[in-house]
Amino acid sequence: MKAKPFIVVIITLIIGFVLGMLTSAQIRYHKLKPVKVFFSEEKFRDGFYSTIQPGEQQKAKIDLILDKYAKINSELQGSFRKELDASMKDFRKELDLNLTKEQIARLKEMDERRHEMIRQNRKNHENDSSNYRDDRSHGREGRQGHDSDRVIR
């Protein structure tokens, strides 16, 4: 007879754990929703237009403004990414001079795990049915960099 209350307690804990995870995911989703609007030009425009509800004349003028600043933002993101990569390379060169071979090897392992996580995350987003990131391959013409670059066209 002691098994029955034990099973009820375990099932209650499992249900609570699952509900907690779902609640946490929903809270994070709603907090990040405004941020993800800036990842694609289309979602940015849609979010902007749904907020201000411009008329057709306003829309034509606003499109010109959005195009102008989308180009500026894209260039800023590209230069930021390149500067960040260069800075991290310099950091690692300077740091590696002060580390043992074992420490360097551990850092390389950490980098490999991080790159694998990034690849896995990217793969998971490709299979994401919500498609909230849209097709980010547009707007990368002539740019070199990482696949994780986010571009606003």
C-alpha cells in the first residue's frame, strides 16, 4: 500500500516539472518576441506597419526610409561581425601565449563543442515549423562571414 502514495507523488512531481518547463518556455518566447522582429526585414516591416497602420502615401515614404536604414543596419552588422571575429582571434593569440599545451587543448575542445552546438541549433531552426527566422539567406550577396550572420535587408 505504500507504493500507491509514492507513485502519486512521483506523477505529481513529473506533471509539475512539465508544466514548469512549458511555462518557462512561453515566458521566454513572449519576452523575446519583440527582439526577433528585427532579424528579418519582412517581419520588421510587418511589425512596424501593424503598429502604426500607415496609409498608402505614408507607406511609400516609409518604405524609402526603411530601405535606407536596412542597408545601413546590414553594413553595421557585417562590420561588427568582422571586428568581433578579429578581436577574438587577437584575444586567443595573446591568451595562448600564456597557456600550457593542455590548457590550449581544453580551449580547442570547448570551441569544438560550441561550434557543434551552433551547428545543431542552426539545424534545429531549419526544421522549426514556426519559421520565425524566415529565410535568412537573402541579402548575403557579396558578404563573407559566418552562416550565423543576421542580415536586415
